[in-house]
Amino acid sequence: MPLKRFILSILLVVGVLPCVMAQASFNIVSPRNVVAGRNFNITFRLSDGDANPPAAPQLEHCTLLYGPSVSTMQSTQIVNGRMTSTSSVDFSFVYRADSPGDVNVPSVTVNCDGKALKSRAASFKILPPDNTSSSGQSSVPQQGGASAQSSPDVDMNINSNDLIVRVSFSKSSVYEQEPVVATIKVYTKYDISSFLVQAQPEFEGFLSEELPTSQEVGLEHFNGQNYHTVVLKKLLLYPQKAGKLAVNTGKYDVTIVKYETVNMGFFRTQRPVERQITTSSNAASLTVKALPEPRPAGFNGAVGEFDVHTAIEPEILRTNEAAVYSYIIKGRGNIKYLNEPSVQFPAGIDTYTPKNEINANLVGGGTNMSGTFEANFTFVPQEVGNFVIEGQPFVYFNTESGQYKTIEVADSPIKVLRGNSVAAAAPQTAIDKTIDDILHIKVSSQDEQRHSVGYVFGSTIYWLAYIIAVLFLVAVVFVYRRHIRLKADVVGQRLAKASRVATKRLKTARMFMDKHENEKFYASLASALWGYISDKLSIAPSQLTRDNVEAKLNEYGLDEAGIHNVIDVLDRCEMARFTPTSDSDVAELYKLAATAINQIENVKKR
């Protein structure tokens, strides 16, 4: 009996929980840059399939040491009575990087269940080794403190080349309005426990749009040395004037971690030693070339490569009925900052202010903007007949050819038919008696009208209404004057709104905290506090530094404990980008931020 029940249970599980296997795939695990003379792995991963190991690919500048080594992983999940099983097999090959250069990894093929699966091609760089330093040590640290000092007395001297914050442009020279990418990147040879921004570089003379960054740590060769790098900020810039546009330096407070070796008798261990330093970014500049003169007629600042077409909706036009003439520009360049063309409509057509719709996305790895700019002109024909909307040529500057180009736009002939007009009033006819919600219009005689006329002038109602109207007018004048006075008090408005804006932003941070999205929580909390302090203390965003905030809070009348609380919250938000945090840290920081705002609100201004 127990055996039968066991078999029955197995059959029931097989019937109720069908196993779903995903489709097999084969790909390469993206390799990273390596330093010449070191060993590295190239790994290919087969998911949800079974196959023999592939042949080792031949790589330039590299020597195959051994492989493949095979490792497997399998997992099973049951969700809502549905079982999903996944598995993967990693084939790893170990190479030695012989000489610097670019390495292309070709695609590799395996035979999985009679089907050939091919991996994608990949590439990486072999970096040259560091130039020989005076200390004779390798200047690139490895994870887990591999850059530790070998002597018990750790040298805490930090060379100017050990930590660099660099501002660079994707191009050295561009035209006006031509997009260029600016990158702020950290180059370091040591671990960093905290990185606080005192002042970011300012890009004056540019329209800017911040680009997303991955915050991944990479390895780069710069000025003869190898560094661990991370991108702090990336911007897509549109220069607005010609000449040499300079970017001022930023200022950063950084805590560097070095390691000292501690002798514990039978074994040795490493202990981190921190050193706080202040560093500045380089003063970068960009050469911006002026657009050629003379500029052709009709040029309205478009720079890039574009195409144009027009459309009219609806197809059948009638008098007194609205229609839309669309002037659609497609292409790449400064498409977000285009102006609508000047379209001339013929007489007999009423027009309204055009409405612009922009749909643009980053292309070319985030180095340019592509999309559509659509100017919609609403018009209403007033007359019947045939008309022509003249096509407006589109003139733009092509940065690749260095010349202006003109796109001719065809005229749009339209035919307007007569629309529905209001019919004349029909004579009154007899009304069906079954319809009780419509009655005849009763025409009064002149005598009846004369007797129904009454005179209100001089009556009690007249004077009461007059007094109410006068009081209402006085109230309107009083409210209007008060409104004008409040509108003129810009600082007062910002003070009144500061608390409400901060509370709203803290709600957003609270939402991210509840979702355990700690990265977004810290960004939202820092934005709320910086914005609140800027509004409350009337500090311009470009002047928001720790020193300025501390001085302003002191002038405002906040005590030292409150000032320390505010600065501590701001510092911990910045440190969270480089140090792991727990949910308890997030909750504690949220309470400290709310307490800091309440302390500022409760201060009686000096």
C-alpha cells in the first residue's frame, strides 16, 4: 500500500507541476581589459543545453595556457504550481597576455542537441604594464587590498598621480550646436572608502543633458600607468557659441584606503589605514568652430543630418472645421532644440499657434541624439475653393561635410468643401400632445408686456446690491494688491515653498526606502536636502558647497548640533555611492533627514 501511494504521488506531481525548460543559448561572458604579462580567463556559457566543450579560440597577443575547465550550475523554481528548471555550463580557457594591443575574440560554435549554437564576437584590450616607479611596486591595486604595503609602517604619502579626477571630451573640436560628450572620470590606484563632491565642474556656454552611467569599475592605461576607473558623470553638450570654451575645475574630498601588514605571530594579516585628501579635477577646454558665413536664408540653427516631410489631416477639408498641417523633421543632431518653421497659409484660412512634439533618443553609444521634431499647425478654412500651402524649405548645417544643405519641401494643394451651416429657424408647427416636455412659445401682447415691467432703481434691493458690489470691488482690489506684493517677494515665496517641496521629496525617498531601492533612495534624499537648503537659505545651486551651507546655517541661527546633523546627512548620502548599506542604515538616515529639516524650520531667523 505505501508503495502504491508513493507511485500515485509521483504521478500527481508530474501531472500538476509541468516542467518548463527554456530554450538553449550559447554566449561569451564579456571579457575585461588586462595588463600585459598577466593571466586571464575567457569564459563561454551554455544555458539550458548540453554540448561538448568548444575548441579554444586563437587570440592575438595571447598564449593559451590550459583549458577548457568546465563548471555547471542548475536551479529549479516552483511558482504558482509551475516548475521552471534552468541550467548553465561554463567553459573557461586560461590565457597569458603577451603584448599590448587590441584583442578580438571570434565567435565559437558548439553542437547542442543537433543544433549549432554560435556565440557573439567580443573584444578587449591588453594594456601595457606600468612605467617603473620609484618604489618598485605595482601601482594598480587588486580587489580585497592587494595593494597593501609590505612593511608594518605603511607609507601614507599619496602621489598626485595616484588619484586623478579627469574631465574629457569625446571630440577635441566641434561646430556650434554640434553634440559632444563630456565625461568626468576617477582614476585611482587605491581603494576609496568615501568620495564627497564639494563642487562639480561647470559647463558654461553649453546646453547640457545628463547621460546614464553604469558605475562599473574598469581598468585603463593613462599617462604610462594603469588605473581602476569609474565614471562619475557623463553629459551630452551642445555648445552655444564659438571660441575656446573652458570648464572650471571641480573639488572633491576623498578618503583613500591603504593596507599595512600586521604580524600576529603564526600568521600575518592586513589592516586598512585611511587617509583623507582633497583633490581637484583638471581644467578642460573645447575648441568650438563658428558656423560658416554667410548663413543662408531660412537657416534656423539646425545642425546635424535631417530629412523633412509634411502631412495634412483630415484628407477632406470643409469650411469651419479644424485641420492640422504637420511639418515633420527626422534625423540626428540638435533635434531637441529646433524651432518650428515659419509656414505661410493663404488668405481665407485662420491659423493658430503651432504645437511642437519632440521624440528623441540617444544613439551611437550615447554620443548623439536622434528622433523626430513635429510642428503641428492647426488651421480652419473659412472659404470654399482650391488653395495651396507653400512648402517651407528646411536649411541645416551638415557637420560631416561642413556645408549648409537645403531640403526643398513640396507645396500642399488643398480643396475645401462647404461645411455644415446652421439652418434657418423653421415656422412653429403643432406639437404632438403625447410630447409633454415641449410647449409652444407664448407671444405676449404689448399691454401684457407693459404691465409686467417693474422699476428697480431707487428700491431697497437696488441700494443693497449697490453696497454689496462696492464692498466686493474693495475686496478684489485688496486681494489683488496683496497678490502683487507676494509675487514680488521672490525670497518669501521660496521660503514658504521650501518646507512643502522638501516634504514632497522626502515622500519620494520614503517610497524608494519601502521598496528597498537604496541607490534611488540616497539620490532622492540628497536631492531633497540640497534643494530644500538652496530654497530655504537662498543659495544659488552653483554655490551649494559644504562650507557655504555650514556658514549659511550658522548665519541663519541653527545651533552647532543641528549644523552637524545636516552636514552628516549630506555626507552619508554621498558616501553611500561607494560603500554598501543596510536597510537599518537607510531608515536611520531618513529619520536624521526629517529631524534636520524640522530643526531648520523651528529656528527663529536672526
